[in-house]
Amino acid sequence: MPLSRETIPNFSLNGQELALYTRELLSRTCKQRGWSGRHIEMVIGSLERSLSNDWAFRQSYTYPDAEIKISLRSHAMEFGNTELFAFDLEAYFVFPANSSFPNCKPFVRRPVGASSPPINRIDELAGFPKTEIADCFTLEVKCDNPNLIRVHCGLPIVIAEKVPPKHGDLFGTVQNHEIRYDPHDYEPLPEPQVTDNTEEYIELWRLPTETLRPEPRNPHQAQPPDVPLLTIVSPPPNATDASAINPQTGTQNSPQDLETTKESKSTILTPGEHTKEHTKPKKRSRW
């Protein structure tokens, strides 16, 4: 916590901080809507490249009371071992306190090979069992508390410390140093306003009615336990030995199978026996 001689000015977000907050905001929203990691990486990578190449999102520019509006439309199709994914991403920023630069709309370029939705290969895939997924939404948020955004995004906060004058000096000095705070000690960021437009674009794109919709998750809800990788088959009531159970079918083996299993086991050497036979140290000559 800051001392009495320290002050924490709540400076406006600069262009670099605003770009980082926009990326984290979109990534968190996609995770809450059940997106896969590969699709999130593709969308976030396109947004990050667009903002890093725009002069407006540099560290030398500040934007008080900035407003962020992101529109994302996506269409995915899965058939067999093949997956197709198409999306459109638009980012719009409003700066009400900057009369000379009131808004900014950077151009977001999709990666090479990615197309705009909807996917135009439905006729070629006719007759194949396929699954289609559509997700279209718009999110809006206003940057009211820049320091709270810095804390939750892992960005440092600049603290100005007033140093009293030394002996023989007339005036004191002001020293600035950066401090990172634990986000768990502060209130969470306000959730953005998310408007779902999936049904509207499903009708506009003329997608089938069985197209899957997103299933938003509650970020504060506990995740279900992991499913065990191994399934233990319980033996039948009349089984007296574990060797009498066939692990592939879960049924009891016949007496002939048990005799065959015992004979095969008697002819197999254990790893310890192999080690004793092949790793026996040889007698070394004294010369």
C-alpha cells in the first residue's frame, strides 16, 4: 500500500494499455462462450497484429474515458477429421474527451487461408455428416477506472513519491516508481455488455436449424471434475479370482481360457529375471 507521502494518480490509459485491455477482454469473453483454444488464438492474433500496426495504439498517446466496442461473427463446420472456421472481427473505439480524434476503427486482417462467414462449401459437403456452429456477438465496455484495469491486466501503476529536501537544498524532489498490485485484493472488473446476435445471422446466412449455438459459461462457477481416463470393470458376483475376468469384455473366462492363460504366464520371464541373466557382472582379469 502507498505511504502518506506517496500519491497514486489515476492517469488515463495510453494506446498500448488500451490495446492490451481490448485483447484480454475479447479473450475472456470467448472463453466464457465456450470457444476452443485454437479459434481463440486465431482471433486474438488477428486483433493483436492490427492494433500493434496502428499508430493510435502507441504508448505516447492517452485516451481518457475510452469506450470499446467489438463485433465478432464466426461460423465453424466439422465433418470427419476436417474442421473449417471463418470469422469477421470489427473493433471500434470512441474517445469522447478527444475532440481532434473522436474515434478509431482499425482494420483487422484475417490470417492467410481464413475466409469471411458463412462458409461457402456447404454444397460440396452435401451428403456428409457434418456439425455447424455459429456464434455472433457484440460487446461494449467503458474504461472508467484505468488503475483497476492495470491491476487486473498485470500492468504496473506509477506512484509519485515526494522526497523532502536534503540539508542545504531549497526544494524537494518527486520520484516516480512502478508497483504491481495483486488483483485478488481489489474488486473485479465490470463485466462488458454482451449482445448475442447469433439467431439473426443464422437466419441471414440461411444456415440449417440444427446449427449449434454457443453455451455461455459462468466464470465464477466451479468446473466439473475431470473424467477418469480408465474405466474399472467390476467382476461378476460368482468370480473368485481376478484372472477369471476378461478385461476386454468384462465377462468370466472359461476354464480352457484360464489354463491357456496360466501356461502362457509360466513361460514369460519377469523383468527382474531378464536383468539377472543379462546384467550379471563379468570377472575382470588382474592384467
